[in-house]
Amino acid sequence: MRLGRIQNNYSAEGFDIVKASGLEFIEICCNYDNEVEQLISNKEQIKKEIVRTGIDISCIGRWNHDLNENGSVNPAKAKLYYDLLDTAVYLGAKTFVCGMNYDESISLYKNYQNAIGFFGELIKRADGKIKIAIQNCSWNNFVVSPREWEVVLGELPELMIKFDASHAYNRNEDYLAELNDWCDRVAHIHIKGTTHAGEKTVADPPAGMDDILWRPLFSILYSNEYNGDLSIEPHSQVWQGELGKAGVEFTRDFIKQFILK
């Protein structure tokens, strides 16, 4: 297993920050169309930084989906995903992460049809050069847990999962059982802490300073022979600036104790 981080600053400075921190790769996450377009337009410079630093781009993803609308997948919006996927392949990424928003104007059955059709197109376009993985984050995405995975992944045997225990935990799901049951379909893992205080979720602290049971989680990974990448996700309005930097370093040191091979 390798340990890296989400770093949307993919300038020379961003690459240098990751290298200096002793992490092994960068993950880039785009939330909006302009971020997708900016990444695509900077792919040549990113390629140069990969060569210069030896830090690769492990994963590229798109969050905050709005392409499923008025009963079908919007072709113009889908093209941005296809172009982003092509860029991920060009940059040598191992995994492309995506999801599908739920269209309230159509039935659950039709939503499943649209999701399966779109993910199937991504898999076809990837042509075995990169893994396509769906996120288990609920932000404008409904394919997040075993109920949906049984349908969508059951239909698409090449489709994988990007797993983040904090999302399942925050939905009051059994994240350890989900990971154990579906580990053979997990291509990429986010390392993000989360803490509950009564009914409230506290701003996501560094992993190791939170509620997630990281020891049994890693036991499950080894039991299922997971050997993919682990990506630290800084995700808090509290852990910013120097505190945020210290939080990433804390997470790095905490998680490294579990990486035995």
C-alpha cells in the first residue's frame, strides 16, 4: 500500500509540498466544471512536474454531479467527464473516480439505468488503461452503499469503489462490514477522520484523532489482500493553515504504522 494525499494545488509548489512531506502520490479532485477545464488545460505542465519530482498522479476524480437531468444523462456534461477521464489516462493515473446524481423526475429504476449506462460508457472509454471507481460520498451521488452496489456493480463487473469510511459512518452504516464485504471491488481509499458528539458531527479531524476504528479497518484490508493506494483527505474548516499542515503530518505518521508492505 502507498500513502499520498489529495492536493488540488498541482503547480510546482504543490508537487514540492507533497514530496517534502514524504508522501508518494497526489490525488486531484474536481468539484465544478471550471476545475475540470482548468485541470485539462494544465495537463502538460502536470506531466512535467511528475517527471521532475517523481511524484505521480494516482487518482483523478469528479465530485458534485449534475449530469443526470430531465430523465437522461446530459451529453454536454458527460463530455466533460470523458475529457477528464482522457486526461487521467494521459497523466498515468491508476483510478478515475465519479458518481451519479439522482434525478427526482424519473423512477429509481430509470435512475439505475442511467447510472449503469454512463458508468458503462466510462469503462468502455477507459479500455482497461485505468480503473473506473464510484465514490461512496453522498454529495449529489446516490450510488453510495451496498443496496446500490448490488444493482450497479452487479451489472458492471469492471466497476470499482472508492471507499471512505467516514461517509458510511456519518450515514450510521457499518463501514467495517461494508469494507469487508466489498473489499475485492475497492480500488482506492480515502483517509479522513470524523467525530460525532451526540447527534452532531464535529469538523473532520485528522485520522487517528477521530472515531474511525483504523486498526480493525487495516486488519480487514490485509485480510482481503488490498494493495491499492491510501489518500489523505484534508477536510475541515478548523484544520487549516499551519494547523492543517500539522494535521496532515499527524495523519501521515499515524497511518504509516499500519503500512507493513
